[in-house]
Amino acid sequence: MNVLIYAGPGPWRNEALATAAQFVGQIATSVTLVTGGGIRHTELLDDAVARLALPPDIVVERRVVEGTPQEAILAVASEARHDLVIFGRLQRPLERLLPLRRSDALTRRLRTAVLRVSGPARPIRRILLASGGDQHTFATAKYAALLATPLGASVTLLHVVSQQPVVFEALAPLVADEAAFLAGETPEAITLRQAAAWLREQSIPVAMRVRFGLVLDEILAELHEGDYDILAVGTHHAAGPLDRVLLEDLTGDLLDRCPRTVLVARRMPHD
Amino acid sequence: MNDDDIVKVEAVPEAASDVRGTLWIPGWLLRIASAVAGVLIFVLALDLLKEGARDYGRAMVAFFSVTSPVSALGFGWLLAYMFLSGSPVAAIAVAFFAAGTLDALQTFTMITGSRLGASLIVLGVGFLYYLRGHRRAASVAIGVQALITTAAIYLPAMALGMWALTSGLVQTVHAEAEAPLQSVFDWLYEPVLAAIDALGVPGWAQFGAGIVALLIAFALLDRALPQVDPESNAFGRIGRVVYRPMVMFALGMAVTSVTMSVSVSLSILVPLSVRGLVRRENTLPYIMGANITTFIDTLVAALIVGGAAAFTIVLVEMVSVAILSLIVLLFFYHAFERSILRLQDAIVRNRKTLIVFLSVMFVVPIVLLAF
């Protein structure tokens, strides 16, 4: 697995390196360390190598690029195929209030999975996988498994039901309690069960949760109540330009509002 | 033309061996005919209401003690319960204004009341299902959502509108289309109204006939609605994905500018939804948008029977609701959404809270009448 890590200056640099150090040595075959801002930040790359404590068999490449962190990451990511890009949150707290400084701008432009580190570095023990109940869940589960397996972390599959009947006699009953929903035959419940079964096959401890309410609020509430270390989500599934105008970007919203590290999974090339 | 565009009007074989020809009328033609008939009856209804309101309206307003904007709010609210719709009540308010029965502020608040009452109807029908054994609280959730969303926007909008009307801010607004619209309809309806006058039909009968005609007109206009094809529709995933609030807001406005009824607009979501379910994130801004363009028929009614002054009153209502809605959408949407949906959950939590809420909704307009 080829991993790109932004090791240059940034508000969450230390946390990003501490988080990456937990698993990169076990999953990567090559690591590309990147910094923006030119050669004056070269020593930050050496510092990152020391902090990551990578095994000697992993190929390490150091890249110094002029420009902002975002420009540096995009430039290096476009040169070769990477499976995972890791960086700390690049916005400062006050910048998040500006509507045009969305956290997902970089994530959206990258063609790979992203681990956006935010909040204090903590051992990765519990991963919350937010599932829309569709086939994209499996791609997210594969990336969650990549992190969970070497770390012995557990994965909780979460699905949020925000639907309500439009008319008083819905064509199919809306199951309003968690156990009944998970045991049901809705496409979402079947997907959750299949994803859970696949994760168990990887020897990963799995739990399933269903919450009822607004998608964003319920995901963040579960993240807080369950004290999870990482939130794993899929990418925004806009199929075309019209979708980009019409659909709410829930992944982007989560990146904006989530106080913890977020793993944004993409379908792997061999999927 | 495909099969969906054809409405089967008559196919009654008298015997199995004697199958007669079947008369097919294209669906689009039937819809156009319904629309034209609906508009013509709508205008006639407004004229009848206006004539009837001159005598009967005063008696009605006196009977219900409508003496202030607050009591007019309660009056419109209660009437909407009686008519199971807000649009006829708003049209009646405009007719009352045109007949000099209500003043501008009373007309304004009566129209607001009609919308609040209309929102409860969605919930009321759901509650009947609920009491008949369909115990899922979720079955009435959208009705509760429609009502509290409407109240949350309309009540502050009412304050804004009242300020605009009393401060003189809106005196510069005039309806340019008044004269041509009236002249078109005058030649058509004057002979009918003259004949009714010649027959000596009392005011209350004209008023009653106006209400019946109004309800027929709305029923015909409902039949004129185009069919929704979920397969070739950008909103065909309304039950699965979350659309941007502004997009759903615009959709609610667009759909209701055709249906003119929030409850009809909500039912139009059914073919777009998965298993009759739609995401809450999508319905809230949709209702907000629908709550603005639901005034279009009242705006037309005001233009026809009340002239520029009545038009201005309805326009102020519409603009006030639009301003409040846009402020919420642009600046406080997530807090608003969370508050509305939490309140909705609290109300539909169990039968007791739902009954208490419904009782309050019935008592409040009655109490308002006392002011």
C-alpha cells in the first residue's frame, strides 16, 4: 500500500504524525512524506521519519514542494498512485466559520482515500463506520478493516434512519426500533448484516447500531456517546454535475463538523 | 403519446359478447379542460363570495366577534378547520376585504390564520388513521412537522407583515395587472351576476354558492396537475439521499406554485419516495418553500376581487414569509431544523402528547376569537 503523509507545517501536524505512526509501519509498502512552503521545511520531513519509526523495508520518499499544504499534497498525489493520503486538519478554528473554506475541498479533489486527522492524538481502538446502507458501505468497510486489523480495533457499523412516511399509510412499514430494523429485510439492514459478516471474517470485532433522526446529528451524537477514535465514511456520491448542485454533501458536512479523525474511503481500483 | 398520457373515460361493456368502442381522451387534454374550468369557476366563486359578503359576511363576522386582528387570526384558523383547506378561507378573507367587512390588518391576520389551520388538516387526517389502529406515531409525524414549521415561520412573519402594513412601508406597492384582469373577467361574469341579482338571490345564498363553487374550482385545479414520473426525475431519490435545503426549498416553491396547496404538494412526493418514505432533511425545506407559493391563488383572488389594496396585503404576507424563510435558510437552518424536529419527536412520542398537542391546536383559535 502506498501512503502519502503531509508532514509539513500545519495546526494538527503532531497529531497527524502520531496517528499515522500507529499503523503505517504495518500496512504500508512505501511512504511519501510531503511538505509545502519550500526547502526551509525540509527538516520537518526528517523529523517525521523519526516520529513514524518505519521499518527498514518500507520505501520512504521525501518531497518538498513550493506553495500551500493543499497545493503540495495535490501536486505529489497527482504524480503517482497512492492508496491513502494522511494529513492533519489544515484549517484553523476560526477559518471553519467561513463558508467558502470548507474542510472537504482538498478531500474532494484527491482521487484516493483520505485520513483527515483532527483532535488530540489517541490510540485507535474504536472505529465508527457511518453507512448509508448502500453498496458503498463495503468500500468503507475495507478501509476501516485496513486500520482495524493491525491495531486490533473494533468497528461499529452505524446506519441512521431519517425517513418518515409522506402519507399516513406508508407503502411499507417504517421500523422504528433498532433491533427490529437490524433483523428486517430492508436493503439497508441486509447491507449492514453483510458488511458486518465480512468484517467478522477478517477477525475484527463488529457491532451494529441504528439511530433515528437527522443523519449528521445522529452520527456526531453516536461518535460522542460511544467515544470512538475514528469516523469512517464514504465519499460524496455525486454522479454528475447536476447531482453536485442538487445533493447535500454529507461527507463534506461531517468533515466540517467532526471533532475527531475522519477516514474518507473510496472504492479501491480492484473493487 | 404513451399509455400514461391517456385517461380511460368510458369502457362499460353491457355484455361480454357486446363490447362497445372505448372512448379515449388524452390525459393532457383532460388536464387542460380541468384547468380552464377550474379557473373560470374560481373567478365566478370569488364574485359570488364578494357579493354575498356584503350582507352575510357582516353577520358572520359579528357572530364570531371578529373585531381585531387577533380575533381575525383565530377566525381564519377556525374556518380553515371547517373547510379542511386554507385556500378557500384566504379567498373569503380577500372577499371580505373587498366588501369592506374586514380592514387590511384583519384580512392579513385572517389569511395567516387560514394557513395555520390548513397545516393542522394534514395532521388531523393522520390522527384519524392513528386512532383507527395505525399506532405508529411516525404516521402523523409529517403532519406535525408541517404545522410547527408553518407556525415557526408564519408567526414572526406575521409580526413583520403587520409592521410593514402599519408603518406605511408598502404603500408604494401597486398591482399593475388589476385593470386588464378585471376587464377580461367582467364581460364574462357580469351577465351571470346580473341574472343572479335579478332573481333576488339573498346574500347568504350567494355566499354559500360561492364557497361551493370555490371548492369545486380547487378540486378541478387539483385534477389538472401533471403526472410525476419518478424514473426520469432528478428528485427520484428523495427517500434515499439528502438534497441541499435550498434545492428542496425551491422544489417546494415550484411544486406548490402549480398545486397551490401544501398538503397536495406533500402528497406529490409519494411517487418520488421509496416505499412512501422520505428523508426528514428533505421535507422541512420543502414545506418552507411550499408555504410561500401556496399564496399564489390568494394573490390571484385578491387581484380579481380586491384590487391593488387586497393584492398588496397578500403580497406583504407572501414577502414576509419569504424573507423569514430565507433568513432561516441562509443563517440558522441547522439550528432551526434541529429545533423543529426535536419538537416534532416530543409531540409524536406517544398518544398522550399527541392528543394534548391537538387539543391545544383546537383551543388556541377559539381563545384568539375572544380578543
